[in-house]
Amino acid sequence: MASKSNIKEIIEKNGIMVIDGSMSTALENLGANLNSKLWTAKALEVSPELVKQVHLDYFKAGADCGITCSYQATIPGLMNNGCTREEAEELIARSVRLFIEARKEWWEEEGEKEGRAWPLCLAGIGPYGAFLADGSEYRGHYGVSDEVLDEFHRRRMEILHEAGADILLIETQPSLHEALLAADIAEELGADYWISFSCKDGKHICEGDLIRDCAKAFAKDHPHCKMIGVNCSKPEYIVSLVRELKAGTEGSDLPVGVYPNSGEEYDPVTKTWHGTGDGKDFGEYALSYMKAGADAVGGCCTTVQKHVQQVVEARRQFLAEGRPQHIRP
């Protein structure tokens, strides 16, 4: 068994940390039916073997870390769909166990022999808007109290941390306020975490705050914050967002991680993706993110193993070019 690694060690070893791709599209490609308010969390209950297979496939594609199938796995969401509280908590913990099982199996079969990094388990923690299942993670402004948000996040974060996640990935955050609240919970738990925002353009998160200001908010006085970044946003926004994040973290050693969508537009009513973006290859995008200063790169919605492989190839090209220095804005 490998010794436990961390984000900085993987970046030092590999130059760039490769993040995995979407859970949802990969599950659907394996035959899972996700037509439910629970979305990917449904698979934890009805097809856990497919969740494990997704993790294995991403390790084989070259991912240095992976995101658990817990984004939509919330206690209220699971209970609203027929689970007892005990069953809901068990399914949330299961998301971490499935990752850990897949990691061990892959490591023993090929990872160690290939000299790969020991993959980090990132516990996916979606925003309150994801529980609403109406696209609110791309808008924010929920109009709920801090008490509601604390109750929503706290127990799930405790479960994921206790189950053995390496990092609590507080992702697709449209709101700086909610992100700070969730970070406070992680700090209280003594759990390492990563904050990732959803953004509406090249400078602003979905609620409207400047991403540079969000980066500044986490660049100090948050000792357990191990990375900051962006996900579930258009790929064409990311170069600008990386530069803004680097500007906001200047003077700190907080690394930046990005994993955008492949370019489609999301319809929250039908829960489907449409359109093909600007046709640019995902690997071309990935290389541009690395040149802009990203320390970790992967994919979010509609990205699959081939996209991760393209990121691996972009990293090879980036390092072959001598890691050209990014230019701060």
C-alpha cells in the first residue's frame, strides 16, 4: 500500500495534477439510468459496481485524483426519496468506500508498477443549489438562512471526512458566502478541503462576486484550504479565470485547480446537455489552462475518459516545452 500523498506532493511529482472527469456521463455510458432528482447519487444505491468502475476507468486514463459520487448525495435529498436517515448516511459514506476500493485495486494491478502517484480521494460536496435540483448551482441567491446552510452541509461533510476522504471538495459553488460557511465547517473538523466555484464569465462567479476577490478570501486565514479553483463552467472562460485566481492568491502558495465542462449548455428542466461549444479540442483548452498557471486540470460535466487522456497528453506537451511561465494579469 502506498503512503498517503497530498496535493502539493502530486504537483511536485507530476508537474500538473490531472483531475478526473464527470461521474454522470461516465455512469450513463456504462448503462446507468440517472433520470432522478438524486442524479448520480441514485447509482450509489442501485449500481455501486458502476460507480467503482468509473473510478477505475479514470485511474487507467491517467487521473491523479478522483471525485466521489457524492455531489448529489445529501441527507435531505436521499430522505426525500425514501431513505431513512441511517440509510442516507450509509450511502454518503459508501461513495468514499467505493473510491478507496477502486484505488486499492488499481494500485495493486498497475498503478504502483507504472510509478504513478497515489490518487487522492476528493469527496464531492455540491452546493445547496444542487439539492434544489433546479439549476440553482448556476445562480445562487437561495434566500435561505445560514442555519439552513450549516445544517445542510455539516453532517455530510463529517461523514465524508470520517469515511476517509483525503480532501473535502466543496465544488460548483455559485456563492462566496456559502463557500466560506462550508470552509468554516471543514476548518472546525480539521479536514483539508478545496474550494471550487461555478462562474458565469471570465471574471465573476455565478452570484456576481469577482473570482479574484474570492481567491483573496481563501488565500489567508484558512490553513486547511489546499486548493482553489473553478469547475462546471464554460471552457472558454477558464484561461481568464485562472489568471484572476493567480492574481488573487499572489503572495500565498495556494495552488489553482480547474475542471470545466466540455462546452455544452445545461437544461435544468430536462437535465440534459446540448450544443458542442466552439469545437476546440479539450486537450488544446487544457494546455492553455496550464500555460495560464493552473496547477491541476481535469473535466466536469460531459467529460469522460478520453478527455482525461487529452489532459494527460497536454501535460506531457506542457512539460516538454519547459513549463512556460504564466503571465499574471
